[in-house]
Amino acid sequence: MVELIVPSLGEEEIAAALDVLRSRQLAQGAIVASFESEFAKLLGVRHVVAVNSGTAAVHCALKATGVGEGDEVLTTPFTFAATASAIVMQRGNVRFVDIDPRTYNVDIERYAAAATPATKAIIAVDLFGLPCDWAGADALRARGIAVVEDACQAIGAVRGGKPVGTQCDAAAFSFYATKNIVMGEGGALATNDDAVAASGRLFRQHGQVGDDFTELGYNYRLTEVLAAIGRAQLHRLKAITQARRANAAFYDEQLAGVPGVTLPYAPEGVIHAYHHYAVLIDKATTPNRRDRDDVRSALSERGVGSGVYYRKPLHLQPLFGGPQRTGEFPVAERVAAQVLSLPVHPQLSQADRERVVSAFKSAVGAV
Ligand SMILES: Cc1ncc(COP(=O)(O)O)c(C=O)c1O
């Protein structure tokens, strides 16, 4: 079986975790601090605040940029639930904006057009590893709207020479077990704003200053073992991103022109991190008229894993409205019905990649 997701882990991670265990210092301390400064240096930002999940990082980003009760926050309906549920955690109002059919992201101009005087922030998502385009972000800021980036899927991605997580007021990263860089669970808030970083640090630790609990906070602390694994993972980031991009380039070349199949969009000047290599399958025009789920079953029969991210856009989820909202965001609904992720992880061999290509072509009837 060619698996959809395999993390890149090796002896350096194992040794780093063992060292921490031998030290008996498990709670957030010097290794977390080293991870923070190394990741901040790698991104080129002033501050990184390590937390224990990407969800916690999005929550911290919203709190630290001033989102509170009743504030409207704009985001995409085509993302993982945590992007929007973090808004609910801050008692904000979630307002979705439909996605662009090529990038599956919401671009800043669409956010700017949708924003109202009640809009306090936007959360732009670097979906599947494609960095969003920040042109126009300053105009949003000038309207008093905070610009938050959910970069949970996009570590290593770059646009116009600028790494994801560096062009916004606050960015969130995830190191969940399936991400490009893994800790098992883990996350980070990145920012150039001293006040945002200070607020994130307070929020991560119960709002505690000395003996005082000054405001509501949470236990969002990362552990030393996970930070040690994360430090070792950062050493691999370049190689991981390069391997994913090489796999994607192979698929781009081999699958170009297959009828009914749209390949991932990666414009000039962008380093896509390919957290997912997500294709769209249009049943009406594939040679054998198979839909996405039939193609997925056919791939599985041929020993190739694949995945659906995301089958249901968030406005159709019970938490955010449910089926009565059908039709509100037609592009997100169409993409959710057609999207399929193929294996793109760094452990793929040349034989694996060829197997994926031939299984995929035969699954859609193109051979
Ligand atoms: C876009 C996006 N946002 C937020 C999250 C939440 O991250 P975590 O699972 O680390 O809490 C994830 C990943 O799971 C994600 O893909």
C-alpha cells in the first residue's frame, strides 16, 4: 500500500526525546525556549510562542489581536474546523466568505469586499500549503481589521520571498502528527508584534503573572519532549519541503492534461509546501465518468491511499449552521464534492510515485 501520510522521523528525534526523558525536566522550560528562538529565526519574525496545538495557536492569535465577544471574524468555509471554532472559543461571530475556484483560498480582496464596520479580524488560511497573497492586507489594517494567518498546513511555504506566517499580525502553526513538521501534538504563534507575543504568553499560562491570575487564560503549554522533537524536525524542514515539491512536480508533469482532473494551482513566485497534493475530479468530464469517491475506491483497490479534505464545508457542519445553509458558498461546496488528496509525503520512492500515477490514470479511465 502506498500510504497517504507518513511522517519524516529519524534518529535525531529519538535521541532528542530520550535526552529530555533522562534529564527528568518535562514541563515547559529551556528546550521550549530554544525551539521558540530557533523557529523565530528560521521564519525571520521577532517572536514565536510555542503552544500545545495548532488550535491553541489560532485561539491565541485571535485573543492577542483583540477579538472578543460579539466581534465578527471573516474566514473560509473550506478549512479544518479549528480555524472557525477558535472564533467561537473567543465568543466571536463567524462569517464565511466563499473561496476562489483556483486557489481554494479566500484572497484578501474578497475579505476586503466582505468586511463590514463590525469586522474585527480575518483569518486567512494557507490551505494545503499554498501561501495566501497578502497584497491588500495593509488596506484591511487601515480599517482597523486584524490580519490573522492560519499557517497550520503551510510551514516551509514562501510567497514573494517571504515565508508564511511573517506578513500578518499573528500566525498559527500546527505540529500535529500528520503535518509537514510533526511533534504528535503541538503548535506555535508567530508574530512581529511585541504586544501580541506578550498576550499569547499570558494566554498560554492561565493569564498568570507571578502569584496573580490577571485574566482568563488556558493551559496551552508545550512539553520539553515535544519541543525537542520539534527542534530536530526543524532541521529537516528544507529537505521535507523539497521532497514534497519534487513529488508534486512529478505528478504535475505526469497528470497534466488528464480530462476531468484539475491539478493544484501554484503561481509564479510561490513555494507551495504541498501539505496536500489535492486534485479536483469532475465526474462529468473524466473518461470513465467516475466521481471522486469512486476514484478513491479504485485507488484503494490498486493499493494507493488517498484522502478527502474536506468533504463538508464548515457552513454545512452542525456547529456552524448545517444543511439549511446549502447553496450559500457554491464554490466551496463544489470543491468539497470534487477534491481528493494523493500521497505526496517525503518517504515516497520513485516506484511509489509511478504507482500513484498509473493507479490514478486507470482509476479515472485515462489509460
Ligand atoms: C488549517 C488548520 N487549522 C487548524 C488546525 C488545528 O491544528 P491542531 O490539530 O494542531 O490543533 C489544523 C490541523 O489540524 C489545520 O489544518
